[in-house]
Amino acid sequence: MKSYHATAGGGLASLVLREHAIPEPGPRELLVRVHANSLNARELSVLRGTYPLPVKQDVVMCSDGAGVVVAIGTGATHAKVGDRVAACMFPRWRDGRIELESAPQLGGSLDGMLSEYVVLHEDSVVQVPAHLTLEEAATLPCAAVTAWNALTGARPLQAGDDVLILGSGGLSIFALQLAKAFGARVIVATSSEARAQRLQALGADEVINYRANPTWAGRVRELTAGRGVDQVIDVAGATLEQSMRATALDGLVNFVGRASKEARTVGIDALFSSATTVRVVFAGHRRHFLDMNRALVANAIRPVIDRTFSFEESAEAFRYFESGQAFGKVVIRHAAL
Ligand SMILES: NC(=O)c1ccc[n+]([C@@H]2O[C@H](COP(=O)([O-])OP(=O)(O)OC[C@H]3O[C@@H](n4cnc5c(N)ncnc54)[C@H](OP(=O)(O)O)[C@@H]3O)[C@@H](O)[C@H]2O)c1
């Protein structure tokens, strides 16, 4: 079998395809034939050497993947041969708060999913919802689960809440789809008219152009009759002060990522006067994944895939994802055996 390895900080030039014997599942483990992967900003961070969590030497890349169980180890009862499963990016984080023992991560301190076969513990996967393809399921473990944790993990969203979502990357589109399923009114801030139209087609109630209007918090207040939004999903980081100014009193800013390349400063005055809670969102655990999958099924939500590459085109997929052109997820599909 083949796996793509890379060196933390080694850039895309360090991505190499290595051959291995197909591993055998141990007690309570599953051997999974991977059918698809998806890319996230974390993969680029690993390649740049800026990933905040430990990365093992010569790591097999990618946290995200989905496939079919082809063999089970002794005592495994939670899955059977033929099941379609997606991996949890933190295999040991099943529920509750993240602890040091549950922090090992696929494609980080553990080998990841960009491999033809992987061995996973039976409690570190979830069954793929029946309405999703394996390519669609491969988009869920990082971006969708984090969006779900942001929207439900601290202050569960309620019907009628106003939500502001920054950006139209993989995570933000999941946040939009899920927030609409909760019955929220969703405002999205994006960088172009073309993206604005696609966001409206996906259900965004209002769209703001954050490039044309860098002090967009005022516009968010206008759109909410002066009150501000109940929750913000902030993937950009440099925008935190605007996010706080756009939030209702005692509202919540979910600080999810630092996608913006602009200078990062936090407005202490804005934080104090808005009485906002800023919560740094740390991905999500298996319980989040299971709960989110129920919401995907009940609301017939399908991930938005921008483009699919073959396993052999993995380096090209990374380059395309890095270009920032994608609207939705970038997927790598393995050839059928
Ligand atoms: N905390 C966690 O556990 C966790 C988990 C997953 C991801 N993340 C982080 O979350 C961020 C988004 O992830 P992703 O997978 O969605 O990445 P992505 O697909 O690369 O999308 C990034 C998006 O950020 C938006 N953006 C950049 N600068 C912005 C600004 N100044 N204002 C508003 N939006 C801005 C862009 O939106 P437009 O194209 O619409 O302009 C872009 O599409 C990344 O930084 C990632 O590292 C964190």
C-alpha cells in the first residue's frame, strides 16, 4: 500500500509517496481502505512548520479521511467489514474537555489518513450517514466538526438567533449550513460579489463585503436593528475587534482561526465595553461528530465540494487548496480497487 509522508516545515517539496505492507488490525482495531481525504488549513501549517501541536517525524499527512472497513481485530464489535466510516481527527478525544492524553491527532503526532489503508480503533471512527458519499464524508472530521462545536459547544444556537460568519472557506460554509438548520438568521462576510451570490444560494440571509467595508461591525449592527449578533464564527483572527463590536451584549465570539494575513491586534476596550465572551474553539470530539451527523441526516445537508483530485494528484490538490480559490472543500479521491 502507499502513503504520502511529509516533514513538518519541509514544505510541499517534502511530500513523498512511500510503500508499506498493509497493516493488520490489533484488538478492537479496524483496517480501513481509505477512499477519500479532504484538505484543511492545518495541513498547510504542518508543511510550513507553524502547526501549534506536535508533529511526528515523516508523518503520514491529513487528519481527514473516510473509507470502508475491510478487516476487524479481535474483540471489535462496534463496526463490521463493509461499514463506511470516517475517522475522528483526535482518535482518543471521545467527549468532554480536551486533555493532554486525548490531544494526539491524525496527521500530527499520529500518522494520518493520506494512505491507502489505515488501522483505527473502533471507537475513533463514526459511521458515515447513508445520504453521503465517501468523498462527502471525508470533508467532515476537521472543518464540519469544528463548525458544529463552535455553534453548539458553549452556547447552543437557538431558532431566531442572529449569527455572523466570516469567510466562505470549508469551515464557514459548514457553519452557514448548520446555522440555517437551527433556524438562525445568518449574516456572512466575504471578499467578492461572486462568493456573495453563492453564499446567498446556500441560504445566507445577508452578505457583507469585508474588503469594501473593513469596519463592517457597523453594518452588522444596522442589519440587526442596532442589537448586534448573538454569535460570531471568526475564522480570520485579525478581525476580532470588529467581531466583538458586531456582537450583542453578553454575546459570543467563537475564535476559530487566523486565516487573515493582516496584522493581529486585540481591542481590549472593545472587549470590555461589548461584554462579549471570546471563546477559542478547539476542533471537536467524537460526540460532536456523532451529534452533527444526526443533524446532517435530519436536514439532508450535503457538504459543498469545490474540486476533487486523484490520489496521484495529491501535491496538486495541496497547491490548489493553498491558492485560496476554493469555495468549499478540496477532496482527494482514491482509485477504486
Ligand atoms: N480551531 C480549530 O480547531 C480549527 C479547525 C479548523 C479550521 N481552523 C481554522 O479556521 C480557519 C478557516 O478554516 P477553513 O478550513 O475554512 O480554511 P479555508 O477554506 O482556507 O478558508 C479561509 C477563509 O478565510 C476567510 N478570510 C480570510 N481573511 C478574512 C477576513 N479578513 N475577514 C473575513 N474572512 C476572511 C476567506 O473567506 P472569503 O474567501 O470569503 O474571503 C477564506 O475563504 C483557518 O485559519 C483554519 O486554520 C481552526
